[in-house]
Amino acid sequence: MTLSTARLLPAVALLAAAASAQQRPQPVMGQPLVGLTPAETTLFQEGLATFSRPILPSEGAGPIFNEVTCAGCHNVPAIGGFGTRRVTRFGIAATASTPFQALDQFGGTLLQDQSFSVMCRETLPPQANHTALRGTPIVFGSGLIESIPDSTIIARANNQPSNLAGRVHMAQPLEDPNGPMRVGRFGWKGGVPTVDTFSIDAGLNEMGLTSQFLPFENAPNGDMALLAQCDTVADPEDMPDAAGFTITDRFTHFQRFLAAPAQTPQTGMTGELVFEAVGCADCHVPSYTTGTVAEDALSNKLIRPYTDFLLHDVGALGDGIVEGEATETEMMTRPLWGLAQRNAYLHDGRATGNTFEGNVEAAIAEHGGTAQPSADAYAALPQADKDLMLAFLASLGRTEFDWDTNNTIDEFDWFFLEPLLTGPEPATPVTPDSPAALCDVDADGDFDLVEFGSLQRVWTGQ
């Protein structure tokens, strides 16, 4: 801590009572939702432990898998985040006379590239003439996304701009096989409707964990005889623990109670107006209000994920895989919250290797199909407007006081933040486009001692 910081502490103590809930900084990625009950907090913490640890072969992991821990893929910038892992999808590409073939008989469309025995490991079938890589999406804010009423997303599909033809991807929840179809909202193709379904599906297809809802193992390249030699644990493997919860239940508890990615400043940046003007917000719809659900922390909350949760034909940007109702060229609009923490964009991570701004511009340029006009409109902008829009996009995933956007508040951040202290009623008020907006927690146009107190609480609370 610097000397000047130490001199401010007595004043901060005097002003601590003035801090209100409105001046509470947003959670950094990996933290739980604000407002959880003690019981929900316990479920979150126990779920985090299960999400983070390897599932053992004796518990049912394998015989083929991609990772044996959720955190093996979801780990940047914190557990529950993105990852550098890529998985392979494959099949036979459609022709003028034949549709896409998933090669289910050879283990399609997902390649499980790991096994506890080399003999049992899957390989890419020689019949496959098309492959696609997919990266790891974040699961931050998943419970909030699930809490958006289906009717809200359907209404968006029915009232979208006339130049768009996005459509809802209806899917059957795995945990409710006899219940109604739900609006899909997770996954690159939007085929996953609930957090439970995500956990159950990933449990089997990424880790080899069978459950009461998916009780049959994936056979290596579809070879049932080989499966019989490799699988030594009776199915279903994911059984309730002493508290009555399965491993996939624990996965769900963690994901459901994860806070959403921060956005700083939360509103008012000029670049968002540019984002709207070029048409990006037509698909990357800024905000929703969640419905009333069992947990107060998830109910009736305004969230800003920047997506319409609809399938759109994006032309050559599609991954060439048919999945559920989604065709080769259709992808679900990706939520943009958390964008600033990534260093690779698009489903296969091809937009990478540059600065944040360079990677984002590369991703925009790849947009085709119904997204092509927006990509062209961005390309035609003067550089000053591009800079404003990129600055806005850099706010998505950035919490207050995090100068270097690394999901941690430390001395390095304070080195740059200290000169921004204005005190109340500065001569030049802080605007959402000002560097000091990173510290203006209550959006009152200054960075004063009350907000410095918030910074101290965040810093020490880590």
C-alpha cells in the first residue's frame, strides 16, 4: 500500500456509513450471486469444489472423455470461465443431393479424444470429411440466463427487425424428458435449455459420466465390444451422495449461483450508441429481466447479456455441423458479457493472436449471412467511431477498479487509479467515457472517498 493510500484510510473510516448497496462494486468473475441465502451459498461452495475436482474412474469417469474435471475447460479468468481447450466435431458434409451425416454409428458428432486406456481412445473416423473445432463458453450468470422466461425470448423472435430471420431453438430438458419443450439458450447452437441439461449432457459427453437421464456410455467410435472391455463401472454411475445430490446436481448448483460478468461502466458509453447504429444490437440484444423463480437472488433481475438467444444463418461463419434443429450455417447469437476477459473469439477461437481490439475486429469481419450488413457497416465507420465502439465492448467483463482487466484488484491497478481520484464535485465531471468511470461506482460523476472505501473493501475482500 502506498503512503498516500494510508493517509486516506482515516477519512474512509469516517465515510464508511455513507456507502450504500448502490455503491457496491459488481462481483468479479467466479464469485457467487449477490443475495444468496446461507443454504444457497453452501450449495455454491460445495458445487465449486465438485466442479473443480477430477472425477475418478471409480466414480464413473470415462472410458472415453475430453476432460475429467469441468474446471479443466472452464478456468479463465476463474473457475466457470472460458478455456483454451478445443473439442472436435465431425461428420460427412452435405452435398447437393445428400444431407449432413452425423456418423452416430462411429461415435459422432463429438470426438472424445482421451481415455484411461490407449486401446479405448476414439479416433477421427476416416469417413468424416468435415471437422469443426469448438471452444469453451463461459458459465457465469447461467442461472440468470435460465431464469429469463421462455415467452420473453419467443416474443423477441416474433418481433425482431424485419431484416433478420432468427428463430428459437426448442429443446427437451434432459431432466424432464416427459415435460414440455423449452427454449434453448446455452451452447454454440442453442440446443441446451437448462443448466441441469448442460450439466447432465457435459457429464456424459465430456467426462463419460452416466446418469439416470443419460444412462448409456458412449462407445469408442461406436464399438460396443470395445466398450464392454473398457467400461468397468455399472451404469448409471452418477448416484446421490449422503446429502441426496448427484455429481451433476453439484455442477448445477455452482453454475446456477454464479454471478454474471461485470460491465463497467454499466450504462451510458457513447460506443454503445455506435454498436446500436451499425445493427449489432439487433441480435446482441442488451438487456432482459428475469422471471420469478424459486431463488430471490435470481428473480426479477435486470441483466445485460447482449444476445437474443436465437439461431441465425451466419453463412460461412457457421461450423458446418447439424445439431438438433440448427443447420450447418446457423449459430446462436453469443452473449457478449464477459467479452473483455477473452483472448480468442468465435466458436473455434480463430480470432486471436492480436490485441483485444484486433481480435474483436477480426471476429466482426468474419460475420456473414444476415450479420454481413452489420459487419460492413462497422468496416465503413470512421476510426474515431470504431474506437468508441471498441471501448464499449472492452467494458463487457470488466469490474470496477480493474484497470488491467485481469479479474483481480491489486497494487498495479492502484498505480493507475490513484491519479484519477477527483473528490466530490470535480471541475470536470466523470462521464461514462472517462477513464475514471472505472471507479465511479455510484455513477454520480466523481471518484471520491466513498468509492475509495469500496475499492478498499474489494481489495481486502479478495
